[in-house]
Amino acid sequence: MVHWADYMAEKIIRERGDKEEYVVESGITPSGYVHIGNFRELFTAYIVGHALKDKGKKVRHIHMWDDYDRFRKVPKNVPSEWKEYLTMPVSEVPDPWGCHNSYAEHFMELFESEVEKLGIEVDFLRASKLYKSGEYANDIRKALENRDKIVAILNKFRDMAKQPHLEESWQPVQIYCPKCRKEADFIQWDGEWKIKYKCPHCGSEGETDIREGNVKLRWRVDWPMRWAHFGVDFEPAGKDHLAAGSSFDTGREIIKAVYGKEPPLTLMYEFVGIKGQKGKMSGSKGNVILLSDLYEVLEPGVIRFLYARHRPNKEIKIDLGLGLLNLYDEFDKVERIYFGLEKAKNEEEEIELKRTYELSMPKIPEQLVAQAPFRFLVVLVQMPHLDEDKIIEILKKQGHVPQNLTEEDTERIKLRITLAKNWVSKYAPDTVKFSILQEPPKIAVSEEIKEALKEVAKWLESRQEFSVDELNNIIFDAAKKRNIPSKQWFKVLYQLFIGKDRGPRLASFLASLDREFVIRRLKLEA
């Protein structure tokens, strides 16, 4: 089965022809924190560009920061005094937290640094700079010359949606007052470069030259203009932008009628949500998970895998609870399949999973790098007597990682240890958390169970070295020969060590503890 990114890349080549360079685009207004839902747009554009590169094509990935958009509303996490900056470009609104040059830059810089960690090459462009440098001047003038065509297109779609027509005074541009920088009223265009304006905020009026950068195209015109200006071949869009009569529909017609070019190919992507959280994530509402949050618990390759394995039209529900353990299991399995250490269900699935892995990895290793099982690390990091080096020794001893580790192996294990610690402290449910009891608890234990405990203790005393499987067998045999029900037996063992009725896999857990400590506890000694 062909991976969806490869299918899209083939379609782009087929429909756009053989080009010297293909352009893929993503973009967002930095009006709040750029979250993992917004990232889906950038990653969808990136992965299709990746597939084009794998076919030997030259690709430019533009991510457009629409930082010349108006500051529309004051988010919940911003002081109410910021309402005095409403209608200014977000790139010129001060940073409420005082650490960046502007409100927009506060969010842009964080996201750019997050994306860099994923090994994604992208050309971040700022609309504010492009407008102010005069790069769009001819495109703006062309939109003004074709105002009537644009109005006719927009009104046609308004008819379909049973909405009132645009007002007679509507223009495809908005103006930022050169004095106070808030939105000014359009008065008249001279047919060339000058536009008369009047500012309702500071009262100033006069003329501004389109080439000076105070004139910006409205969103429905700005988007198709950009496609034409940069020769965009592919841009994904959320379902809200691809609904009938929405900005993509109007953009398709405007680019042809005004700029004489073909619209890019697109893919609709679904929203990304958090399991258990209702509604859409919103940067302005503050109910968001950032890539920075994912970095605390997931390897970069696993983050990319999370997006690469889902077709864009499927909603992603990220489970930062127990589902995260399943995600690591799934990723590790796919990685083993890629390196030929495990088989997929069939050849078709194997081809797709191997390709998903290739598209997920910032850099594909030459050989399988040691996979410390995340589930087991979650247990080990909760044991106070184990530091990083001792955890690695246990992983070796129990056969989870090779005896001879490369530097790359060690780095990855240490990263996973840190991620497991973070997950336990931030997201692990109470059912997974435990602490080792320093004193044996006062619990009623039958004579049969006491005998079984002593048998396991005696067996441990007679062995300096043993495998987890051997310990597992003796635990089961000691109970079986005395007809002790498994549920009752395991409950006592867990109560003895962690004071809970259930816990991690018992044999692996006990084998990770100090042998003398386990023997004393099984003998019910302090």
C-alpha cells in the first residue's frame, strides 16, 4: 500500500508537470500559542515535500507567519489593558510577557525552535516583512484593479450560502494608519499607487503609497495572491477552510481570475485533540498542548510517527495517559519491522509501515538503536535505589538491550529514562504509580502463603544470578503446589512491596530490586 504522502507527491508531479522546484506551503496567524493541532498543517506540508524529495525533486517548504493580521481580541491569558492595541498588526503589538519584540514574535520563536528539534527544514517567512518591503505591491495593485471580479466571486458564494452581498464600499485591502498603526478607513484609490485614508482612532487622514507597506490584502484575497506570488503547488487546509464556499473555494477562483494562475493541490486535515478534552484546542483560549509538552514525554521520531501514521482526514486523539505506553510499543514494533527483526501481518502492511518509519525519523539510523521498553522504564524510574547507570545495568541483565552498547544506544536509553520520569510525574495515572515500602506492612497472611513466600526466598538465597523467566516460574510454582489462587497470591506480594493490590509485572519488578531486600521482605522481616 502506498503511503498517503507518496500518493500526494505523485499526484502533484502528474498535475503540475515536471518542475525545477516544487513549493509546498503551510501558515498560521500567531495570535496565540501554536499548538499540536496547528502543527498538523506544517507536518502535512512537510511530509508531502519529503516524499517529493525522495523522488529526486527539489522542494521549498514555506511556512507563512500571517503576523500582519489584525490583533482581533484579547486572549484570556493576556492583561485586559491590551485592548488598546486592538486592530494593530500582531507583529506590532507589545509582548505582554516582556521577553520578545512583539506579541507575534513571542509565539513564533517558540514554535520555530520546537520544529527545529524535529529535524524539519522549513523556510519561515513573515507577512509583515513581505508587505513592508513592498514585495507584494504589484499584487495588491492587481487586486485593486480587479476589485469588481473579486466582489463578483465572493458574492456568488454568498448567494450560495444565502448571505447578504458585500457592501458597495467593500475593498480587497485594509489600511494600517501610518501614525497610530490601527486600522484606518479606505477613502479612495488613485488608480496607481496612492490610497487616501482616514483613521477613526487617532483622527489623522492623508495618502499612503501601496509600496510603503501600510496596505494589506484582506484574508480571502491574500491567500490566493500568495499562491500566485510564490508558485505554490501544494497546501493542506483544515476542514473549516475546505468547506463549501469557504476561503479555499473562493481562493481557487480568485487566483485564476485575478492572477491568471492555477490554485495549488490540497489535502483536508482533521483536527488534533487530547483524549478526554472536549472541544477544539485554541491558542487564544489557552486550552492547548504544545510540541514542547510532547517533547517532555516523547522522542522526536515518535512525535513525527504520531502524525505520519494517520491519514490527514482522520482525527488524531492524543492520549498522554496509558495510551502513551501503547504508542511507544507500536513505534518500537514498527522500528523492528523496518530493520527486519520482526514481521508485519502481510507484505502490503510491511511496505506501508517501513515507509511510515522512514518518514517519521529525523535521521534514519544505520542499524537498530537499543530500544529500552518504555513500560518497563516507567517501573524502574520509580525505584529510589536505581540511578541512570543501575537502570541500564538492569536493562542489560534482563535482556532488554544489548550487553555492548554504542554511544548512540546509551544516548537513546538515557533520553527515554528522562522521558519516563517526566511521564510518571506529569501524566501517569495513580494505578501506575507506586513507592517501595521501607517496612513490611501489617497484613494477615495464611500459613500456606507464608510457606510459599519462604520457598521463593530460599530459592533466591541459593542463586546469585537468575533470569526473569526462572523467577516467574518459581513464583507461580510456589503458589500452585499449595493451591493458592493466583489473584490472592499476587495481591499479597504486591501488598508486601508497594502496599497496593496490583502493580507492575511482578517477576521483572522483583528482579529489579535489591536481592537481599526481596529475600528479607519475603521472610516478612524488617
